[in-house]
Amino acid sequence: QVQLVESGGGLVQAGGSLNLSCVVSGRTFSSYGMGWFRQASGKEREFVAGISWSGTSTYYGDFVKGRFTISRDDAKNTVWLQMNSLKPEDTAVYYCAARDGSIISTLASSYHYWGQGTQVTVSS
């Protein structure tokens, strides 16, 4: 059974940084494309960033605008989301997700496994 466990969320002031991590267990991590999504209260889940199974390709939601970086280390079965210049509108629960396949997808429905989420709160 595949498990994803996120950590690194918390409360930060606007302009600050957080580094979210997601550890995957249960199957060969290197065979998964990975993504980060977020869901703010009362809103739909939205794509934040994705990285291909090889790690050579990344893609970001339009609102990221160079502030976030996704990376992975297959030896550690871990994917990270480094978030800089955080804004109050970045406040949400952030979810890590894994999908079988090499192509990055922005669609939540294409991901097969999900973590429990970690809360990120950015104060103004």
C-alpha cells in the first residue's frame, strides 16, 4: 500500500518561507510523477507544482510566478516544495500526490495516491 506523509507546514508571516516535504512509501518512488496541490477554505483544490518521474521536468501553477520550487530525491523517497515570498492568499492545506506515469499532470483526478495534507497559514 502506498503512503504519502507531508510535513513542514505552519504559520509564517507574509514574505517568509516554508519548505514542505512528502515522504512516499510502499512502492518504487522513482516510478511516480509527483505533484503538490492546495485547497483553501471554501475553494476547489488547485494545482501548485509537478515534477516528472525522472525529475528532469517541472511545471508550476500560474500563480507561483517563480516563488516556489519543486524537487525530488529518489534515494530518500522524498519530494519537496520550497515556498518563498509567501502571501496571505497562499494560505491553504497543501497536499502531496503521486501518479503512475512519466508525464506531469495538473489534474487532481489523474493522481492515484494522496497524502493527508499539511496546513500552511500566511499572516499579513
